Amino acid sequence: MIEVRVLGPFQVLVDGEPVALGGPRPRAVLAMLVAAHGRTVPVDRIVDELWGENPPPSAVATLQAYISRLRKLLEPRRAPRAATTVLVGDPVGYALTLPAEAVDAWRMEREVHSVQRARDLTAEQALAVLRTGLDRWRGEPFPEFAAAPWAQAEITRLREARLVGRERSIACLLKMGRTDEAITAAAELAGEYPLRGLSWWLYALGLWAGGRDAEALAVLERHRELLAEELGLDPEPALTDLEQAIRDGRTDTRERLLDFGAEPDEFAVRPAQLPRTPATFAAREAELVGLAGAGAARTVITGPGGVGKTTLAIRWAHLVAERYPDGQLYADLRGFGPEETPADPGDVLAGFLVALGVTDQRIPPGTAERSALFRGLLDGRRMLLVLDNAHDAAQVRPLLPGDPGCAVVVTSRDRLTELGARTCELDVFDAVEAAAYLRERLGATLVDEAPEARDAVIAGCGGLPLALAVVCARAAGFPLSVVAEELAEEGLDAFAGPGYDLRAVFSWSYRRLPADAATLFRQLALHPGPDLSFGAVVSAGGRERAATRALLDRLVGAHLLVERRPGRYSYHDLIRSYAVGLAEVDRADVLRRLVEYHLHSANAAVHRYAPFKRADRVGPVPADVTPERFTSDRRALSWLHAEYDNVMALAGLCDEPWGRRYLAPLAWALAPYQQDTRFALDDSFGLCERALAVTGELWWSGFLNYMIGRGHLRLDQRAQARPYLVRTIEVGRATDDPQRLGNGLLGMAVVIMGLNNTPTREQTITAYPYAREALEVYRRYEYGEPDCARALNPLAWYHFHRPGGMPEALRLLGEALAINRKWGHTHGAAGTLAIIGRVRHAGGDPAGAVAPFREAVTLLSDMPELQIEAMIGLYAALRDSGDVAEAERVGAEARVLTGKARYYDAERVRTVLAG
């Protein structure tokens, strides 16, 4: 048995005995793998963390030796040459595959988060679970690695988990009536986190519950004074509401608030999205002081491109992040670039909502609705938002929170005066500031030994921080006279400004790159998306991973590329414009490799996480492309979430002659994710229509028509779906494709009967031939059994309407349910259960309908559109079986859920429930 302890001194026990892990580096390797939570950590990333920028030639071999020794320590009884089951490797790197019980931090998090509004636990039970988790805390996590970049985010997350556990423990004590204990714990917490509103809310509520009203009001006043002094802010609405309730003596409110499940939503996700603090930040001290002391809710940092707006904003955000305990959000709005379209505010909001814990399926479809949900989630919270590289005020406005407790810093080349924000206007460095910057970066001796050359370099860069950063990255170790001469020789003027030639600066740095790095610099600039993953870079350049990593390090070190997050690379827009202008690469070939990488990776991801089997319609992987391979459903979905914008940006270029052949395979690879997971139906329709316009193959025509028709059925748009399904049937018959024909036939049955209602006898008679033929067709092909389950559902309705047909209807539905469960089709099983509930209810047995409806609601927790329909059925069954109180509870939950569903007619739900 293995036990890993990271909450306090790092320790590993095997069979109860401590294990000597060796020196700092092997210990760091194992700690990194623990922090990765079972995910694979790439070899090159481990090497970078262990040895920094200059690893020895033997670094990989040394790492392999560390891994071998750790495996022997962790599995001492493993037979020689037997496969390891704990510290496993793949072509990318290494992962630690341990159960959650083996790691104290993992257990603590699970125990803390398992209690979040757990209505099936009493307060006593919840407190016991929480204290078990909190008792695992022996001290700060990963203490010997606190300075390592890989550990910092994990340490912050574990601290937050412990804090949440302490808050929930106090809430349990209050509900149990153990007021004195709750007050003591809350006072301690408020002292440790004086700016965190929830701690003070619990402290005041405890005092009020103990009959100490005056002290409760004094506590709230003390918190108000602290906020005003430190941040210039007013308390959160939850605190002011509590204060008013105490003043009014509203004991009913007090009793409601003491209920563990009725407190405000302070237990929300706290994102930490800020990019890395720029290691080369220098100067701008006056601006930092001004920003930090402003206390303004909104600030716009404005100035020309390359003046250091982003660097200043991120630096400032890191300095003040602790003032905003509810988290930080960051977005690159891509407002100014050579080819990119500015980021759509709706897409940015979708990313923010996911970061705040809203699942993809619960994100509303429109920008206005997303903005309203976003403001609602931030109401009463103190969060920091960095909106980088904004195009105009219209792009920013939907992203602004309504709560004054949130701070927003926007960077833009436009002043954005329409926002009414405080403005921090950046200009180029003057000669004194520029010289100070060079001294900070290169050292005073090198900079001041040749003042004329120094001044020439400053003049050549025009005092522009980006240009100076690029020069410093390439000039280390060279006399400034050499730098000045080479800058003066450049005759490029496309990026020239008053008193400087920025393109000359870029060119000087570019010409010093090795040939392969220069080629990669030009190649990556062709990518149309917001950034590139390391895997995408490997395929774009067509090189080995190790060689690619070395080239990327050169580009990042030269300030020609930015690694804002580990493993994700992007350009400053001016540098990308320069790279695009070089035009010395085969554009179509580079884009082909990028499309192939994303296409095959997306296809592999869907094959991994989707429960159904699919034939291979994407084709073989080219030899010069290395797509991702996925070892778990979670990793596959995470990749799709992270890369979706990039895939769609590349798909947007495929209307060009070189890319048309990829449109249909992209639609094939993305359709399950777009239609069933992300609910990006407009994207799916657009991609399928574009593919239909260029495909000449009959099979692809059948598939694309079906996906458009299917998408319309998902929206219950039966009239719009019909012509596409008719064409699907035609193609299925012409090509003798049983799956295509069966899908078209079954789709037509749904068009006739509808999705979520009890069909009439006439509808089932009309739909019967389509469903019957679909069942016969599905039985003809290898993976047809799961589709047979779908075809059995409408056939069951047909028998339901026949005299004495109820037993046969239930038998067919039972067969469909068994098939879905056999294949692990959770959503298919839920759909069949909902039909069983409708059949029983319509047959006069509402009490018998309750159980299948309840199970369907549980299985559909990740698909609100379908879950709502099951809840409506459950509501009606409960009401008609006499359980009115439970029916009203279910109806209330359904009404709330309609506000979170992406595609749903909330008015229809209200009408149904009212009836």
C-alpha cells in the first residue's frame, strides 16, 4: 500500500514504512507527478523544471534513472520486467496512477467538496466528513517546492480547498446550534482573511444566532471599514442584506440563513487565469504605483502597439490579486492583429462561465443572456478581470461585471472613453527610462561603457518597450556598438514610426536565429487561431518533439514568441504581422499540417470519450503529422474544450482550394462534440453546409444532410429537419449504406411523432413503417445494436396505441433499455426511461411512472435540455399520483433549470407546469 503526504513535509510510505526518495531532483519529479493528478507530465517539461534553460546532454537519461529508482521504491515487490502499474510512462512523458485514497491532498479535496450543499447528509454527518478532511492538513503543501513554478498553482488551490472546508464547517456548527464554537472559528478565519466577505458573514451570523445583535453589527461595521481602507470598496450585498436583517430583527431570515443549504453562493469556483508574471519586467514603477493606489473599478491602459500595456497589466494584476479573493479572469480579446478577427464577446463569456463552474451545456446561447448570467455570478463577489488587447468599447461592454467589488483592467490601443473608466496612458520610454531599462536587463557595465551606441540603440527602438525587449534578448554578450551598427543597416520601413524603425529591430533579432528557428517563426504565424499548443507546433513544423522544444525555447528567449501559459504559444500582434510579411514558407503545406493535426486529434478525442463506435472516415495520419493520443475520457474532452476555437479558426480557412477536402472530415470529427456536448449547433450547421457545397461524394452528402437534420431535431425544429432527412434516406438507398438509411428513416419517425410528447395514435401509425424499416436496416451492420435501441422506442409507442398493446410496448422498451445499458449509453438509457415513464403515465399508472422518470432525471444531469423534459414528466406523474408537494418541488427545479439551458423555451415550461 502506498501513501503520499504533501500537506506538510513531503513524505511517501510503502506498507506503512517511510521511503527514502533521494536528493532534491528525484523528489521533485515525484512531487510534480503528484501535482498533476494522474495526468501525463511531458518529459521535456520535467527536464525544464529540473535543470532550467541549460539542461545537461544527459538530462533525459538521468531522468530515466530517477524514474527507474522511484518505480523500485514504490513497487518493491514488482517482478523484474513486469509492467509497472503506479509510475507509468507513454511516448509523451510519465504519470502517477494512484487511487485518491493514496494521496492526503486528494483525499482532503474530495472530502471537502463532497459536502457542498449535500442535502443527503445531516449537519452532523457533513461536519464529520469535513473535519476528517481538514485533519489531514499537517502544514503548507509541497513546502520544499514552494518556489517552483509548477507547484505554485497547486499550493494555491489546496489552500483554497482548506479554506472552503473551514467555512463549511462553521456553517455546519451554526446549523447544529453549536454557536459558541462557530463564533470562535469564524473570528479566527476573519482575522486570517480580513478581506474575505464570507468569513465575516459567518462571524456576524453566529453572533446574531447567539443573541449578540450589537456585536454582530459591530463586526459588520469593522469589515466595512477594512474594505474602505484597503480597497475603497463597499461590502458585498450578502453582508449588507445580513446587516439590514439584524437591524430589522427578522428572525425568520436568521433561521433560513442558519440552514446549511440556504446560505449565499460563497462556495463558488475561484478561477486563477492570470498569465505568468513577465520575468523581464522593468521600469513603469510610477504607473504601477498609480494603478495600485487608484481603487477604481475600471481602468483602461492605452497606448500604441508594443508600448508594454499587457506587461504592465499582468504585472499589476499579480501584485493586487490577493485583494480579490474570489479569483482572477483573463482573456486576450485579439483586437489588433494581421489576420485575426477580434474575439467575439459571446465566446469570451462562454470561457469565463466555464471557468466559474458553469458546464458547457448550461451556457445560454446568446451574448446578452451570457452577459446577464456572468453578472449574476459575480454579484457580491470580488474578482479581478484582465481584458487584454481590446478592439473597441462594444467588444468590452458585455464583459463588464455589474458589481463594484470587481476590478477590471483593459488594455487597448484605443482610449475607450465610452466606458467611463480611469485611463492610464502609456507612452514610449524617454531616454532616461530606456537607459534604465537597458541597465536592468543587460547590466550597467555593458550599457554605460559605450554611451553613443546606447543612445543609438534607444533611438533606433524609438523608446518602444517591445523593441527594447527584443534587442535585449538578442544583445546579451554583444557590445552595444555591434547592436547599433546592425540596427542602422536595416532598410525596412513597413513598421517605422516617428523616430524609430520597429521592423528593423525585429529583423535584427530574426536574422540571428538559427535557420530552423527562423523557419518555425514564419510557419507558426500562419496559424489563424488565438494560440498554439505544443503538439500543434510540432505538427506545423514537421519536426521531432525535442527539436521543436529547443526551437521554441530560442523563439521565446528572443521575445519573438510568448509562452503565456505552459505549453501554449502566441505572438505579440506586431511581431506576428512582421512574421506573416516575411512570406518565405509554403503556406498551404503548413496549414495542411495544422489542419491534419487538429482533425486527427479531434477524431481521436471523440473516439475516446464517445460511448458509440464509429467507422474511420478521416483517413490515415500523414507521416509528417503527430496528433494527440488520449488515455482517458477526461483528457479527450479537455483537449476538445481547449482547442475548439483553434479547430474552428482553421476550418474557416478550408474554403480555399487546398482545404476543401477537409471540410467534410472536420464535420465528421466534430459533430458529436458540437451537437451532443458543446451544443454549438450553429457552428455544426455552418460547417456541414460549407462541406455540402464542395463535396462531390454521395456518401458525404448523406452524412452531412443527416447531421443538419439531426441538429434541427435537437432543437425540436421538425419542419426544418424534414428536407435534410428525406435527402439522407435517398442517399442511404442509393449507396446501400445501412447506417445512413436507418438514421434517415428513424429521423423521419421523430419528425412525425415529435421528441418529448405523447404521440397520437395517428402519428404512431404514420411513423411505424419508418421505424420498422430502420430497425431492420440497423440489424444489418456491425455496430447497429445501439441504434436498434433508438428504433425500438417509436415502435413501443405504436403498440401502446393498439388494443392490449401495453405489455408489448413495455417489453420493447425494456429491450431498448437493456441494449443502452449494455453499451454504456447513459443518455440513450435515460431517453428510454423517460418514454417508459410517459407510457406508464398515459396508460393510467402515474405512480408507476415516477421511478423511471426519477432515474432519467439523474442520468441527464449533464444535459439540461433533456433533463428538463424528464423533470416535466416527473412533475406530472407526481401530481397525478397525489404527491403534490414533491411535484411542486420538482416543478420549481425545472423552472430554475430553464434559465441555465442553452436551447430551451422557458415559456413553454412555465405554461406546461401552470397547466
